[in-house]
Amino acid sequence: MSKVIIAIGSNSCPAAHIHWASQWLSHTFHDVRLSRTLWTPDIKGTGRYYMNRLAIATTTLSREAVEQLLKETEARTGRNPDRVTLDLDLMQYDDTRYHLKDWPRPYIQQLIPDIL
């Protein structure tokens, strides 16, 4: 089993999409623990706000399979460049971290203690 940390975000019907993603993660991965949700401003300064959450889980899937599954799930929700229905980022797979520029962001730092 491998440990994964997944960042979840949405700026389009965020409460509904975050709830749906949380349920989907709970059915897709083993032993899922979820952080609280947190509103954060768009890092690009667009004036939009995102609802964010983190999840930690275990899986038998490879890193590549997890990433593909996350991207396919984003696409199923109608995500496009202007409408982030759902953003699912693999932040960590076992001991390897990804999206390194995101780790220092305040919302990650505030939410990570919820799941560790």
C-alpha cells in the first residue's frame, strides 16, 4: 500500500463539488481522512475564491494511475480553463512530494495538520 495526499479545490459550486469529491475519494481509496474545508483567494489575483480541502489515503495504484484517475475525474465534472469545477492534485505519493510550489502556500500549511 502506498500513502497519497491529495489537494482538492473548486471555484464553481464549490461546496457541492468538494462534497462530491470527498465522497468519491472515500469510495475510491482506502482509509481516507479529510481535512476541514477552507476558503482561499485565487493565487492569480482574479478575485475568485476557492474552497480547499486535503485528503490522505492509502492505495495499491501506481503514482501514474492515481494521477490519471484524478485528471479523468476532474474532466468528468466539466472542468475547463475558466471554470474549475474540481481541482485534484496529487501532492504526495509515499515519500515523494509533488507540486512543490504549492506546499508553502498558507492553505496547505493550515490544512496539513488536520490529516497527519
